[in-house]
Amino acid sequence: MFKKIKLFFIIAETPLHPGSGGELGLVDLPIQREKYTDFPKIEASGLKGCIREAFESSTKTIQLNSQTINVNDKNLISLVFGPEDGEAHAGALAFTDARILLFPVKSLKGVFAWITCPMVLERFKEDLNLADKIPDELKVDFSTLENTLPQQTNICIESKVVLEEYTFEVRESETTSKIAEFLSEKIFPDTNTNAPYKFWRKKLEKDLVILSNDDFTQFVKTSTEIITRTKIDNKTGTVASGALWTEEYLPQDTILYSLAMASPVRVEKEEAKGVLKGNTPEEEAKKVLEFFESGCPEVLQIGGNQTIGKGLVRIQIFK
């Protein structure tokens, strides 16, 4: 059973393609989506694999249990993520599917806005409750906040917001302002290392729009990026036979979140646990999460098309 849980944000720095394989629809290579909502997601198995690869290739050293250790230590990675053969024991760290939280949409004023909806915010509140206590800013009835945005917003034109080709009647809300400020502080924390985030923190505080569930669903289904790719035949200089296809991407600045869930180390011999050994199961789970938090790189790559710069994301642990 999981003893400790930590929420973390995934911020797309470049377009993101967590592919679902081929499909018979209009897009040859679509992204992963929830079956019943059509919300974009990243499968937990793919997310865990990307994070494990980042740990294995890391040159970082961290302090754990008053010892200096290498993040890429093969024994620790095996204990935390599970052995490569998958038969000796299970890993002590698990992940949930990454869920959508904020989706960027082109705006007539202010360049773009981040949109969300009551269903997404309710899910976020429930997941946050698993890892931490629910903050006062989220103890609200989100269904009353449809078509609202923060006070003194940058994207409103005479009580209207134009997103893509759609116009919405909106109202400014103090409650929405508090939600936007809470999210901006957690996603773009004000620290010395995150000084470049000041612009994005201020933008999220002002340019968040809470739409209805149906409107949000429509945007995340139709406002993703569809890119046509080709392969050129070097001899003819034209498209190679059968080498024309389309790919779907989550746009840059999409924000998702996931839960990292830690259990005690799952090996029988106590001496094999090394620096992760604890006096209680809760203490061991805490050390597993400390290893993840301290060792997780700030930027990693998720999804396909790594060699053309896609899928770079920034990880922000919820503090």
C-alpha cells in the first residue's frame, strides 16, 4: 500500500506527442486521450519510463539519509522503479496517468489564455487531497464559476472573451482570482532558480478562464496542433511513396499533473535497502519520495519525436 504521495506538475516547453499509435481517423498519429471524456493524458507507464530514463542518464548527486549518492545508482533505481527483469520485486514508486489541468488557447486579446473547467478543477482537488490537504482557495463549488476569469484580467473586451473563433460572455470573479493566484504560485513558484517564471506567473494570475465542461472538452478535442510530416526521396527530390502523414501534439504551455506514490521498499533482505532503509514503512516511503524529489531533473523529454525537439517538459514538484 502506498504510504506517501506527492503531486507534481508537467509544463510543456515544446509541443508534446504522447502517441497512442495509428488510428483510422483523420489524424494518422493521435495523442493519448481518456476514453470517456476525450481529455488529453499521458499514460502512467510512459511517464514512469521517461522519468526512469532521466534518472539513469543523470550525473546529479544528492544528499539522502546524510549520505551523498549518485542519482544514477543502478541499485537505487532498481529499488525505486523496479528491476529491469520485472520479476525479482516491484518498484517502490508508482505514478498515475498525467491529467490535463490548464490548456492554452489563442485569444483575440493578450495572445493566449489558459482554460480549464469545473470537472478538471474538481479532479485536481480530489487528487491533491490524496497527497496533501485541500487549500482554502479550492474549497469552492466550481460549477458556479463557469465563464469566469480573474479580476483585472488582460484578455477581456467589454465582458467578452474571444478564444479561437468563439466569443464568450464572461464575468470577473474574486474567487477565480484566488484560484489563479494559487495555481500560479504552485506551478511557477517565486524562487531564485525560477526567476524567469515571473512573466508566466503574472500571466496565469490574470489570464485564466474557467469555461463550462462542454466548452472545455470541445477546445481540447479541436485546438491541439496537427502537423503534417513528409519524407523526401533524395534522388527525386519529391515525397517518398507512402511517406506523408499527420501527427497530433499538445501545444506548448499545456500544463498537466500527476501523482508520485511511494511504498516501502519491496525487498526481503533489510541490508539490500541501503540508504532507503527506514524504521517504519512510512519512513521508507518518505525516503523513496525524497529520492524522487531531489533527483528528478527539472527538464526531461516525454513522448515521441525527441530528435526534432518535441516533448521537452519542465517538472515542478508541488510544494
